[in-house]
Amino acid sequence: MSGCPHAAALPRPEPTPLSDTCPECLAAGTVPVHLRLCLVCGHVGCCDSSPLRHASAHFAQTGHPVMRSFEPGESWRWCFVDTTLV
């Protein structure tokens, strides 16, 4: 599906989620719309449809390129660098 070189460099197995929801949303008192899991470090953040977009903010702060949906029944992955599904 993708020529993204970042997916091949991801740790195997994928990291354990550091939380079960977006900790930044909890701290801010907002409700995450959908959750995303950083496939480099296990950070859980909210998607860009959430008010504060913590998954994208995590990428901007860390440079960790690939995340996956952390929603039940979803397994798609997104590379922020290549702006593509991987």
C-alpha cells in the first residue's frame, strides 16, 4: 500500500501503549474523539478531529513518524512524514 520507508524501521513487536486514553486530553479536561498509538514509543494521543490534536502534536515534538488507530477493530497506520497510509 505504501513506499514509506519509516514503517520498516518500526520496533517489533509494536510498543506497549503507555495509557488507555489521551493523557493530555485528561489533563486539559477535554474529550478525545479518536485515539492514535505512536508506533515508536507507545504514546496514546487524540486524532486531528479532537479539539487539541495531541497525536499530531506528539509527532511535531518527537518526530516519531508512524502511528496507528487505537480504536477497537481498526488497524490502519499513518505516516506523518510521507502523509500516507502504510
